[in-house]
Amino acid sequence: MSVTPGQQSAPGTLALSAATYSVAENGGSLTVTVTRTSGTTGAVSVNYATSDGTAKAGVKYTAVSGTLTFANGSSASQTFSVPIIDNTIVDGNMTFNVTLSGVTGGATLGASSAVVTIVDNEGPTEIAHGKPATSSSNENATLGPANAFDGDTTTRWSSAFSDPQWLYVNLGAAYSISQVNIMWETASAQNYQIQVSSDAATWTTISTQTNMATGARTDNLTGLSGTGQYVRMYGTTRTTPYGYSIYEFKVYGTTGVVNNPPTISITSPASGTNFAAVPSNVTMQTTASDADGSVAKVDFYNGATLAGTVTAPPYTWTYAALTSGSYTLKAVATDNKGATGSASVNVSVGAASPGSITLNPSKDAFVRGGVNGATNYGTLGYLEAKTQAAGVPDYWRNIIIGFDISGFSGLVDTATLQLYRTAGQANIGITVYQCSNTSWTETGITWNTMPAIGASLTSVNLTAANGWYSFNVTPYVAAQKSAGATSITFVLVGAEQGATAQQSFSSKEGANKPVLGIAYHSAMGKKSVFSAVFAKINWGLGIQDFSNGAIRFTLPTECGYALSVVNMRGVRVAEVAHGNGAIGTNTVALSLPQGVYLTRLIVQNGTYVDKMLRVTK
């Protein structure tokens, strides 16, 4: 053996044998090798330990630590083992770390860290072939549902020539669904959903496809996440006058159980709450649950800083002595298998200041008339609007959207509704209407049960371009918030058009959710310099006398307005009127008990003026 001069007297270098390791989830354990090179003089040792990456100790592997000792004169490698846990859950590949530290005996520490990948062994397979199938209808006896699951690309299922239609397969047991592949004949679906169910009665949508290409095609839908014994294609719009026609409907999944993340909601405080006292103790109350396991803990954060952990209900935490400023408070629930779910609120401490909030719908849907009048379209990834000039009610569609506006306190300056259009004819107008009914449900509303539509708020012309369209709804939102409303509903109706495609927008289940953007200020915030004047009252300084009757105010331009009475704290006492004002003098009735009041006029651009008045008899 050739020996380098001086090597015999060196204690050597201790190092991991590789920078990365891989082990199958069902492999039992991983063996990690530590080498000794460049010398063997004296006894030396090194500590080893594991730490979490995306894989969690106790869930995917068993944490280990210890010491490896190399005898004097020995260059033989030493090993340690890390037990790997096969959890039978489809959770993908995950990683953890192994590290070396604390060498003794004068040895040198070489490569001291490595990443270990646990390869998930619950991969998807095609599971629908030859399984029992059921359809909403068949074009004829030879085009039945079994044809879509027979593995033969020359046979097909075809439905009746109407919307909606569906086709589902009974997998025989619950599977975790990750992929669906549909080979369409020319009579394909423009809009459809993939749904799963445990009983073929209650369905959950795991994929929504909209504005798909016409003609024969194959849709390969990957990255799906859902568990069920039944998998359904639910078609809502066809590309041809014929039915829905499928050559092959393939479903991929595994019997491994998906670990669904825990759910957590914050019951108090509401987002946007202001705590006037400085400092303030802010108590967060949450509810947490886990449908397929248990909640192990709830971590409470102030921004990115962990404030505390609660391991048993009630999941409540008090953020002590918060000073003036704005805070994002977050609660993160972790289940017994390591999955997490979170919720957060924004609060402020000290004097309230102007703010803004961006809301997504709490519910949305579109409804269709005629033969579709009893069908619910509330869980799709899109919204549709259409009023066909030919008067065929089967094709009429209206959009209804609801927002929760309880998450902020203050007076509304501006409110803008935004929708993302995905398809539709150019140069068609669409109008937003108010709707006083906010009790409708997303999964229950139909054309036949849709609440009455109120006054129009604003209209926008839809050009050829798809993308975001904005609607100024300031007066209505300001009036509703001033009246103490906690929710608000809008209805969108398209202008009359010919027998062309409907206007399609992304829904709250879609990629570009509708938005209601609101700018607001505290009740005693800074007034604007808008130059509206009350003609009947001398609009000067001091308290003015006024006898009940008509009150007049002047607007410099045509715009929306809201006229209300607030108390000395800026809190609304009564809503007098709201609507669209004309240029010049506007007159509304005002009837109040004898006393002193602060009258507020807010106009469409969010500016407002206040006036003190004394009502006499």
C-alpha cells in the first residue's frame, strides 16, 4: 500500500458519503454512511442528527441522533439508520436533512449535511376501466355509458341533445383522484366539471373547464385533488347542437388516503377591527377541526413572529399590549399528520385611519331561464350573462354576486366591482343592479327562485378585449354600509344580443375571482373639499335652523349620492335618500324629530360634506 508522507500521523477527515440520499417510503429505513479519509491516527468521533424539511419527524420518518466512533488506525466507514414511516397517504415526495457536527480527536469535518428524499409509493393508476357506469341520458341504446370505460376508442357514449348532461363511473371503493383523461368525439363540451362523490348523491367539484375548443379533442386534466367512489363529468354547455359524446373516460388515482388539511376560522376579531385603547390586549378566538384526523395544535402569529401555541380547544390567544399601528394576526392549525390550514385578520390599534379592503365574493352564481329555470349553476368556475334579442328564455342568463362587508368599520369613500371576462361578443353592454335580498344561497339559487332586482347602478360596454372590467358602485355600497348592512348583493344583466355566445366571467371558483375594492375612512375622518351646497340651508358656519319639509342640495355634475343623518360621533342615525342626482338642484323630503343633527351628503366619487342643523317645529 502506498502511504503519503505524514498521513500515518493524521487523525483524518470525517464526512457524509453523499450530498443527497433517496429512499422509498415503503423501504423501511435509510442507511447513512460516514467515511474517514486522509488519516487514521487516534480514536475520533462525530455526532449525527436529523431535522425536518418538508417531511415531518413522527409522520414520514423517525428522528435519530447519536455519536459514531472510529478506532485508532481504523479507516472503516461507520453507518447509522433512519427509520422511514409508510403512512399510506398520497402526499408526494418529501425531504428531511441529516447533519454531522462536534468532531473529536483532532479530526477534520468534511461534507457535513445532506438532503434525504422520501419517494412516495402511493402513485396513481388508471382505475375506471370496465367499472359500472351511469348516465343522465343516452342518444340511443347502442351509445350507452359503458362504452366510455371499455378501453375501445371506436365505441362511445352519447347523450340527449340538451344541457345539462352527465356521466359517472362507480369505482367500487373510495380513491384519491389525481388525473382524468377524456377523449371527446366532435360533439364535445364547451363547459363542464369533474366531480367526486361518496354516494352518487352529493357531489364535490374538483375541476372546472370553461370555453373549451370545439371539435374532437382529448382533455388531460392533471393535478386534481379529491376523494370519492364515484367520478362524474357534468356538462353544462355543448359545442354543437348535438349531445355530449365521449370515446374514453379515464380516471387515475390510488387507494392511499389523502390527508386533507385541517380547517380553521377566526370568530373574533373581525378583519378591519380597530382597537382605540393604546396599548390594547387583542384576543383571537378560533375554531379548528380536521375531517380525517385530529387537530394537534394551533400556532398564533403576529406577522411572521410566533406569539404562542395552543394544543387543545378552545383555541384562543391574547396578543398582549399591542401598541399603535396595524397588525396582521394569523392562526395556523396543524393536524396529527402534519398538514396545515390557516386564517388571518388585519386589525389596528389607536386612532382609526383611512384604509382599504379587497373582497372576494362570499357567494356567486348565474341563473338560466326557460327549461333551465330550475337548475342551479352556483359552483362552476365561471359566470355567464346573456339576454337574447329573439326572446328565447332558455338562453337568458343573469349573474348574481354577494359580498360580506362586515370586515371593516368606517365610511365608504369609493367602491369598485371588478369582474374578469374570459369570453364574449364585443360591444355588448352589461348593467349592474342593486338587490336588497342577501339571504340567497349559492347552491340553491335558480332563475325561478332569484330575488327581485332593484334599481340600476351603472353600465359598462364590453369591448373585444377580455380581462378586467370595473363598475363604480360607490353610492350603493356607501348607503348600505351606512345603514348597518353586513352583506351586499349585485345582479348583472347583459344587454340584448343575437344568437351569439354569452358573456363569460371568472367566478369565485375560477382563477380570477370577482373583486369588490373599497376605500374607507373612520367616522370622524378628514372631510373632502367637494363643493356641494344645501340651497335651502345657509351653507356657512354654525348651527342652522330648519323646519321639516323638503331639503335641497346642488350637485355640480350628474352623479350618484347618499344623504344621511349622523350623530356627533359620525354614526348614522337615519338614511334620508340615495340615488342618481342631476346637475343642479336636487330635492328630497326630510322629516326628523326636533333636535340638532349632523347631515352628511356623500357623492359618487366618495367625497362628502357635513352640515349641522337644528330642526324646529
